[in-house]
Amino acid sequence: MILTVTLNTALDLTYRVPDLRPHASHRVTEVTERPGGKGLNVARVLAALGHETTVTGFAGGTTGHLVREGLAAVPGVVDALVPTEGASRRTIAVVDRRTGDTTQLNEPGPAITPAEWDDFQSAYERLLGAADAVALCGSLPPGLPVGAYAGLVRTARAAGVPVLLDTSGEPLRRGVAARPDLIKPNAEELAELTGSHEPLRATQSARRRGAHAVVASLGADGLLAVTPKGRWRAAPPAPLAGNPTGAGDSAVAGLLSGLVERLPWPDRLARAVALSAATVLAPAAGEFDRAAYEDLLASGVTVTSEVG
Amino acid sequence: MILTVTLNTALDLTYRVPDLRPHASHRVTEVTERPGGKGLNVARVLAALGHETTVTGFAGGTTGHLVREGLAAVPGVVDALVPTEGASRRTIAVVDRRTGDTTQLNEPGPAITPAEWDDFQSAYERLLGAADAVALCGSLPPGLPVGAYAGLVRTARAAGVPVLLDTSGEPLRRGVAARPDLIKPNAEELAELTGSHEPLRATQSARRRGAHAVVASLGADGLLAVTPKGRWRAAPPAPLAGNPTGAGDSAVAGLLSGLVERLPWPDRLARAVALSAATVLAPAAGEFDRAAYEDLLASGVTVTSEVG
């Protein structure tokens, strides 16, 4: 089983409006609602790839109820979320029908109590017993210590479970120092972590800070992987037009499934790039287009080894 | 008892963001949640004025549950909402902390089935039996006939209950033809109804179309009332700085309570202007500042009779 952790689950709402103008009133023409938070997105993709997947983290209130209800409808994903007194957050993606651009509004999330954090840590330790790998994903809700992910990385390592960390800011900095097996920062997160805007230098610096392997997602430039086994760049055949929402989460699912299947690094990277690109190409935000994924995997992704 | 009807109740969310920029991602720093829809806002103000008030309309889903939960916490308001299969809508007011400006996003609302509409009409007829006046407020949810308000106006008139209609567009046009006792359009709604942008001409034209009395709300210019008893203008002492959300609903509550108390027109208008101004001045959107209301009522509102 692959375990994904989403401490700040969300009810993801997408609003389509004809033309978003600040300070005006808008009639939303279309509303879609689905369970979200990075770890839930990763789990959905893992399940679609045929992996048994369990999600944990927190959910509470009527929004949490809707998250769990939506999750129950996803085949292959087991819900092991821990209840909270506070309500799970909403995120709202406002899509301008005229330009296709998205404006994002993210609620902060519920304040987690110390007792709830203890409950979660017990559940997490128990779940690790059955896990082949674990992904720790997304922002921390209010109330949790900034070193929360660092603690969870150490617990996974003590249990002998490979751990991927995908977060940002100070929780990432602390988490990296706890020596996760893999991190997948984007260019901005990597620059914030290392102080360098030069991707290769920054990726190498992130490894020195503690990450065993680093796969940096560089947008249209694809992935840059620096690992104990070597260094690679992986990219789609051409720049992609579409909605990048969830593309990073699909890349995480590709890397994690490849790790569990003990694929060589170039195959893991090809899968991550193909899934990520197939997510950008899918009509619905956060879904991936399976036919595009298979096409890209068969012939569309370039993986190049680099000598350091 | 005063009855207010909100066919499209809402869970009103207010998001504060540091600086709203289209196509960017925003961390919401503060979230507030309360039951909304114009008729619910009117009911809250009526109850605060000491009137027994009953709200009806539709509520459903987890959002409807939150609306009813919030309503249960308002003293003096009785919940007679009719359940729907579809979920009540959300509205989101995004307040830019830098400029204080508000960007509004309104979901359309649930599709009402014919059986639900029948249930509502039965409940409405029954409630009218105990009502001294009724206010029909706000937009129609999907699935209802555009003449829905016209039918409800006729039912109220047949029951001998004075009826105020506060809506816009085609539902207002049809509703006015059914001869409501009072309508309270703003300048834009009045122009859409009558084709005239000249307030006095438009107000008179709205009466000819069927409204027994018309009170037009003209923003900073206050209210213009054209009634069978005469014509008045009522205005606050000076332009007001603050949040206009709910000011129109407070004016409706002032007019309706004045009608039930059989106040002379100038007193009803003074109350409506004072409540409306005290709503703009209140720190929380849609609340009214009671001290400001009492001050304005005592000496701050000018009511001028006009000869037509």
C-alpha cells in the first residue's frame, strides 16, 4: 500500500465566470466541487495507476464531510483521515471563461488541537506498518508545529518506509534536514529553500541540506533529477497548452509509483513527466488524460543523463 | 408575525485577502460565514427591531444545513424553510484589505423541482394565515418559473396580506404586473424595469405598471418614495463611508416594520434611511450599528415632501 498524507485537506471548488473583474459582482455560471489537497490528488492518480492507496491527514466539519463523501466515490483509495473539530478549508479556483486564466483563493484551514495532532501521529505510525512508501504533501493547517513534517519524515525513516516530501517554505526547510528520501520542489520552492535561482546549483544544494534525492519541477523545462544514482533531465516533446492544476501532484504520483515498483530512475522520470503532461492536457482540472499519458510514455518523453 | 421569503438562500462567505490580483494565488487571511439571501437579512433586522419574524424559502444540502444552523442562533427569527434535494448556494465576498473594495462571486443556486415548488407554495399559503405582511426577496434559483413572484404576490393579495417585492429583471417585471403593495428597486433595477434613467419619471412609470407604492433606493441620494399618499425624498445627513452590503435589505426591513406599525410614510422612510445608513456604518457586513441607527433616527435623516 502507498500512503499519502494531507494535513490540510480541502474542498476544491471551481467557479467559471464570464469575465473576472475586481470590485464587480459576478454570477458564477458553473460550479464544480471535489475533494482536494495535494496528497488526495496524488492518491487519485496512484489509484488510477493500479496502486492500493490510503490517504490520511485531517478532515472535519461539513466541508470535511463533503471531502470524505467525494473520496468514497474514488475506486482504490482507502480513507484513513483523522477527524477534527474545526472544518476543513475550501479552495476556490475562479476560471475566467474569456481568458482561461485562473485566480486562486485558499482558505487557511482549521486550527488543529494538540490532542488531534497526537491522534494523527498514532494513526500515521500504525499506517506506516503496512506502507511501501509515503508521500507528505502540501501546506500545514494552523496550530501545527512548523517542524511537523520533519517529525513525520523521521518516523517514516525509523519504520524503514521510503518518504517523499512535497511542501514549501519553513516546513520544507525543516523537513529536508530530517533527511527524506525524495523532495519534489518547483523552481520557486527550490529557490526559497536554497537561495539560488540556478536550478542545477539549487538542486545540488538541496541534496547537501539533507534530501537523499531531489527532483525539481521546472515548468515547461520538465524535471531535473539529482540522485545518488546519477543526474537526469526529463521533458515532454513540446510546450503544452492546458491547465497546470495538479500537474505537480501527478508528477509525485509518477515518482512514488516508480519507486515502489523499483523502476530505474529514467523510467520513473519518464512516467512522472508523462503523467504531469497528461494532467495539463486533460479537460478537467487535476484529472489526467489516460490516452495522452500512454502516448507520451511510449514515445513522447525525452530523458537525458547528465554527467556532473 | 412578518414573513420573509428567500427562494435562493445562501451561505454568505466573506474572504479577506491582502491584495486581490486576477490570475494570482491568494492566501485568505480571514473567513467569515453566515446565513444569507436578502429575505434572511431582512428578517435579522426585523427581529432586531423587536418584530416576530418567520423566514421561508428553500434550503438544502450541507450549505443549507449551515444556513439553518446559523439562523437558529438568531433570536426572534423562526425557521420555516422548505427542504430541497439540491444544495443551497454559496456567495463569496472577497474583500481587498488594501483598498477595502469587494469582489462578489454568486453561485446560481440549486435546481428546484416542481414537487419542491408545490411544497413551498403550500407552506407559503399556510404561513400567510398568520402574517401581518410579507416580503419577497432576491433572485430565483434555477428551475422556478420566471413568473414565480407574480404568483406569490397574487396569493398574498388574495389572503389580504400586504406584500413587498424586492427582486430584479424579468421576475420583477412580472411581479409588478401582479400589483404588489410596494417595491424597492435600486436605480439600476428601476431603469431596467421602466427603460428610464430619470429616477422620478422611472418611479412614476413603475407605479403605472402595477406597483401600489414605489420606494427607489438611489445610493448616496437616499430614497425616493412615490405612493398613493404623496411623494417624498429621504436622505442621510451626509455621504457615508463604509460597506454597503445589506443596506438595501435594512431599508426593506425599515419599510416593512413601518407598514406593520401603521407609521405615516415620512416616519417609515426616516426609519428605512436610518437603518440603511447604520448598516453601511457597521464594521461587520450586513449588520447595523444600533447606536448610529438611533442617532440618525433622532436627528440625522431629512424627509422632504414633494408636490407632483
